[in-house]
Amino acid sequence: MRRLVLVVISMVITSLTFAQSVHEKQVPAQVKKVFHTNYPTAKNVKWDKEGEMFEVNFDQNNVKHSVVFDHQGNIHEIEVKIELSQLPKGLMEYVKTHYKQAIMGAAKIIDVRGAITYEAEIKGMDLIFDANGKFMKEMNN
């Protein structure tokens, strides 16, 4: 019985850590205001909630974007899809040497401090690089 309770608790905690789709009506007014002010021509807008943060995925000027907000409307992260040719020099060679897989997609990420990182998506994982193209970490996707 104790084991069953632990499994159920673990499942609940795990489900709370994954993004859940939310309707725009469930997004705080301040978050929506900041979003619409910064991205007035956004199309195909989809909102998710992950923990206490709100993430919006959208297209602007035919480019996919993702922005993460806190409840007050502060932007914590901006992710913009980029062409592979826009990745820092040396990054593609690193992936070819260490992973032997083709990069399927790429993004430029700007965090709350303004620090830039790059994401290279390969089958089953995202590879994160600093602004100079130096490998930082891998994340399962």
C-alpha cells in the first residue's frame, strides 16, 4: 500500500512539472498585455503553463517564437527559431564529431539577463551551446 501511495504521489508531481495547454482566458491580464505590446502581429498563438510560468508559442513574420513569462508579465526567456546557417561557427562541426547526427532544427535563446545561448535539435535531444558555439549541455526532448 505504501508503495502505491508513493507511486501516485510521484505521478502527480511529475504531471505538474510538464507544460499544460491553457486557454488565453486563463492567462493573467498583465502577461497578455506585455505579450500583445511586444508582439502585436503574432499569429497561431498557443499558451502553456509550466509550474508558475506561462509560455506562449507563436509565429511572427513567418518565424516561430516562444516566450516565457512569470505571473507579473516579466519575460524570463525568448526563443526564436533560426536557420542552421545562423548558428555560431564550429557548432555544426562539434555536433558532427560528437553525435554523428544531423541537426534537425535550431533556435537562439535569450534569458532574463540577456545572455544568449543556442539550441541545436537532433533526434531525441536538444544540445545547448553558449553564444560562441561552445558546448554546454544536452537535454532530452
